[in-house]
Amino acid sequence: MQSLEIPEKAILEKSYTPEDWQGGYKSLTQKFDYWIDDVEGQIPPELQGTLFRNGPGLLDVNGQRIHHPFDGDGMISRICFVNGRAHFRNRFVHTEGYLAEQKAKKILYRGVFGTQKPGGWLANLFDFSIKNIANTNVIYWGGKLLALWEAAEPHRLDPYTLGTLGKEYFNDVLSAGEAFSAHPRFDPSCAQDGGAPCLVNFSIKPGLSTKITIFELNLAGEVIRKHAHSVPGFCFIHDFVITPNYCIFFQNPVTFNPIPLALGIRAAGECIKFQPNQPTRIIVIPRNSQTGQTKVKILETQSGFVFHHINAFEVEQKILIDSICYESLPEVEPESDFRQVDFEAQSPGQLWRFTLNLQDETVGKELIESRCCEFPAINPANVGRSYRYLYIGATHQETGNAPLQALLKIDLESGKRQLWSAAPHGFMGEPIFVPRPGSTKEDDGWVLALVYDAAHHRSDVVILDANDFGKGAIARLHLQHHIPYGLHGSFTSEVFAPA
């Protein structure tokens, strides 16, 4: 089923123009704080809570362009839903680096993905300092709002004002500069905690061998379990999945050459090279040592690259994992411009299911969705468990690679697809599934997403009925401005709107 908000005759041969897409990569320097009054449709009155989003809000520093959006300073957007209304607020995370560069009005730090300090290689020679940009995710857990960036510790924020309160070390469990991933998983029912929910996260310390540390936090935000494991080889890992018994990581086949980084010629991200002739390794780490399963298993499958996973679950002695896979890693080239991406020259991300047989240590693989897609979401009650429905950003057209302009719902049981598209002028962010309060039906709720509207250079908060995309957007909240393309976010039932 396809629900399109534009007449068929208006659809271009391409569903977008590069100029429209590029509009979402403009910095937003202003602070906003207002009730959203420009609303098409109706906000469901049962929808109560707060949507938090994070992403690079600055694509330049006082006119000096950064080389890659992943190097941009983190900006938090907060949309509160209460009594059928919505309130918007945004603030930058006041990291040390952000404050220093705003004061200096110029780039002072090298970026992980290619941004260099002005002055050429001499200005960047042997500079290994890392600017914590806090730009990848934002979660509310244990009464704390945390901005996450996977290469360093979180920043704690005030959920009402979005003011930066400082770095978070979880009662000194983290040391200064220790990584805490931007992709935690929320276990809805942890057997080790009597069925209480817990947050599971990890950190990576790469090298010739890589140290993977796993953290589990209780509802109070306290680290109650922490264990570290060493695996051979360099790991570039952004996401992982959990089941009740395991944490699973995909070790993408890449190498890292630090020499150009040390010489000031290239940034760290430009020193990573994809190895198409090497296998992808799947690392399976037991969560509970008390069960007697303590051995880390490493299985191999054909070469590919994975940024994001959807979910994993256990069936007897097998683990099923659904992931977005690419043929290779799109490399960041020096002197390139990320606003000039040639989408047609790159392979699309597609949805695959991996079946891990832990007894004979084999891996099966099957294609679930060939349409280009990214940024998946499911009902949070099904994390680590068998599930039926998933929601994901997708291209408007069925084939080829292009910007995400649509939301796709997939019924894994029946195979039915539902598509809602914002083409030709809309560009899609990560969807978030919000369950309807009190409901036990897996797809009973709403899908929330930020959509950049190039025709008006603004962003919309779109609300879809998760059960039926055919209804179209049941509410479309027009913001007074755009929000630069973001990365990840979360929803909490807590309301932080002004009184």
C-alpha cells in the first residue's frame, strides 16, 4: 500500500533534485522555544511525552566548512507532546570544543571524518586530540538526559532547558575520555534483574586487537554489570544487537592506516579502507556469566558493511539478526564535498536476515528488502525478542540508490509493505515508534519522524498511524525553521514542556 501526498503527474523522473536535498545541510545557529501552532491534521490526544533528536547542527564554524557532517557539533531538538499540543526547543550541547570554537570563531580541532584545522598538514601534524562533539544520539534514562557520541563519555543535559550540566561518568564507572557508544539497546525485561528493564551499551577501544566493553544499567541509571573482551583485529563498529543471552557485533572488514593521520595529511575516517576480499566477522558475547556460557564465539560470513541493525532474537540454538547491509563502505575522500554525493554511483543499503547456528558455527543469509533503506525502528517491547513489524526510512523509488524520502512498514509475517512518501521535496529522518498507552498489539501506536521540506526550507514533525500508513500523515507539525539532517533520537513518556 502506498500513500503519496503528491499527484502522480508531479513525480519527477528522479524523485528529488540535488539542490532540494542539499538544503538540509545548512547550519542552524538560532535558538528556538515555542509552541507549534502551524499543524495540519490533529495530534492524537493520547500521545503524551517527549521526542528528543540529536544531530550535527553546525556544518560550518563561522563560515569555515567542515569536511563531513559527522564532524558537526551536536544540537538537541526537543518536541514535547501534551494535551493535543506540541512544544519545540533546541540547544547546542556546550562541549568544551564547541565553546572554544564559538569563542575563537574558527575551526580549532581536527574532525574524525575529515575536517582539518586550517593551515595544511603542518597545522595538523601529530595532533591526535579528539573533540567530543556529542552529536549522535540522545536518551533519557535513570532520570538523566544524555547526549551520546561513541568515541567519548556522554554529556548530561537539563531535560527542561537543554542546558549542558557536564560530562556523565556513572559514579566513576567511566574514566575521563572513555567511550560509551551512541547506540544503546533497551532490554524490556532482563532475566538477571527479575524482569526489570535495563540499558545495554558498549565501548570500543580499537587496535591490533580490539577491546569491547559491555555495560548494563538499571532503571536508576547505575552500571550494575561491566565486562570486557578482547577480539583479534581492528574493529569499526557503530551499532550492535542484544538478545536475552547475548550481545552481537558485526566486525566489518576494514583496515586502519594511522600514518596519514599522524602526518596531518588525512583524518582518522579517511584512513579506514574497506577490504572486499575479507569476511565480515560476527562476534557473539554472552551477557550472563552465571549461565556457564562465557566463551566468545566469532563466526564468519561474506564481505559487506553494516552501520545499523534492526533487531535480533533467539530460536533454539540459533540467533536471527536483521541488519542493513552495504556491498562496501563508502570512503571519505580528501577534498571531496559531502553535498555533492553521487547517489547513483553507490550501492544501496538493503535489509538482510542473518541466521547464526551456534552449534555448528555457520551463518545463513537471506534478502528481506531490496529497496534502499536505513534508520530502522521497532516496538521497544520487542527488542531482543521475536517481532513482526519494522519501520524504516526508505527511498521513494523501489530500485537504485537515492536520499531517503519515505517511510516503509514491513510485516515480516505476511510480507506486506506499506509506504508513505514525502517526495519530491521531503527528505526523511530516522523514525521512532511510540506505543499507544495500554495497548499490547505490536503495531498499535504512532511513527514519528522529522522531515525536511525543501519547498519551504523548514522541517516538519510527521505523525503516522503505525497500524495503517494508508491514512497518510494524521498530523504534520510545521516548524518555523529547518533542522539540519540528524542522526538518532528517542522518545520518553515524560513531559518536559513549559508550564
